[in-house]
Amino acid sequence: MGLRIELDPGKCSGLGLCEAEAPELFEVQDDGSLTVLDERPSTDRRAECEAAVASCPTEALRLLED
Ligand code: SF4
């Protein structure tokens, strides 16, 4: 079982609250788009992932397990 971060770019407003929670996983670009730096983070980062997903005001992020 691994973690997978799914971004819906259409919902993302690029404010970067997720980056504030997990700067090694997310990076807002100069044009306001968001890059997911690691779409398959190690399960060690579960708490960080959950905090980032919870921080998103537009529900643009989902954390999946597969
Ligand atoms: S917190 Fe949500 S809306 Fe903000 S940059 Fe991250 S994914 Fe986009």
C-alpha cells in the first residue's frame, strides 16, 4: 500500500496553503499553478500529506491509498 496525491488543477486557487504544510511535496509556481513534487510520497509522510490535504480550502487535493 502506498500513498498517492491527486490534484484537481481546475479547483486549485494557487494560494499555497498546502505548500506551507508540506514544502517538500508542493510548490506553487510563479504563474500560480501548483506542482506536486512527489505524487507518491513515502508512507512516512502520511501526517504531512493529511495536513496538506486538510489545509486546502478548495478541496483540490485528495490523498489516495493504492
Ligand atoms: S492549498 Fe489547495 S488551492 Fe491552495 S495551492 Fe494547495 S491545492 Fe491549490
